[in-house]
Amino acid sequence: MEQAEATLPGGTVRTQSRGPNAGDPRQNRAGGVIPSQNWRETVDRARKEQVVSELGQIFESSGVVVVAQYAGLTVADMEDFRGRMRTAGGAVRVAKNKLAKIALKDRQCEGIAAYLNGMTVLAYSEDPVAAAKVVEDYAKANRKLVVLGGAMGNSVLDAAGVKSVAAMPSREELLASVVGCILAPAAQIAGAIGAPASGVASILSTIEERQANGASA
């Protein structure tokens, strides 16, 4: 404990004891100090509320969320898993099951709370298929990652449901397929238009010959 001296009128010196928390930002307006335990609890509560809010946003905005157990995965395994998920446009989140269950409360996908036991990890993506594909592929290569279930929008999925979702074409694959179907005829037309007149004439001649042969037959 520190000793502070103050000189009073008349030259009298008064010694004043100062506690170890003097000047501490945790000191309240009345001059008392907030106990360290209470301070830690306040900070811890604020952090938990932030995590719950972040998890709630994940459940609200993700196209698909997959819950898996990761017991046995090494740090390198988890980094590899996270990297694959990022490449696919998704993300991985490890959080306390209790907080995740709070974030799920009163949501239509609240049923996945039943899978939140033990060492669990959440894999999610805006694309309704991408995260499921990555998780299924990784689980095949590394048996230590076990798919438990998940949610696609408001629909709760079991492990078989996640596998079925993973087998579906992703948004990127669907777009590529649709664009291919649209562009293929256009390319053929453009090619025919841009071809030399002799080439077009040759094609028309061949068609006429086939039609004539068919008629004579």
C-alpha cells in the first residue's frame, strides 16, 4: 500500500494511505474499486453476447450450415479444412455448444441444436451446397471429421440429408451449365454467319442432297 503526504495549513504534514488500485479505471465514482472478479465477469458476459450475435447471423444468412465432430483432428488438419472451405466461398466456426444453442433459440432451424454435443464445428456458406460438398469430401479423406447433420435454409438435415445436398450441383456449377446451354446455340449461329459464303453454300448443298436422297428412297 502506498503512502501519500499532504501539507496542511500551518505546515502540518498528514500521511494518507493509498490502495494498490488508486487510479485504476475500474474505480467507481464513489471512489470504491470494482472487484476484479466482477470486472472479469462483465467482460466475459460481453464477449459471450457478441459470440451469440455472430452465430445468430450465421444461422440467419447462410444457405447451408453443417455440424460435424472434429475430435482427433490436428491443428494442421483444421487449417487444411478451413483453407478448403475458404476456397469454396464458405467458412468454419468453432464455438461453445451452449452459446450456439442460445443463438438457435426460436429459429426455424433450432432442431440442429440436438447435434451440438461434444467437440463440434460449424461449416457454412451462402451457397446452399458449397459447404456441404467441402465437408463431405473432407470427411471421406479424413475419417476423424464426422458429419452429424445441419440445416439448409429452414430445413433441418440429418447426416444423410447433408450427403444428399452435397451431391447436388453448386450454384456455380448450375450457372455454368445454364450459360453453356444459352451460349452453345448462339456460338453455332455466329459461326455459320461468320463462315465464308462458299462454306455456307456447301452446307446448304449437302442438306439439299440428303433431302433429295430421302425423297427418292
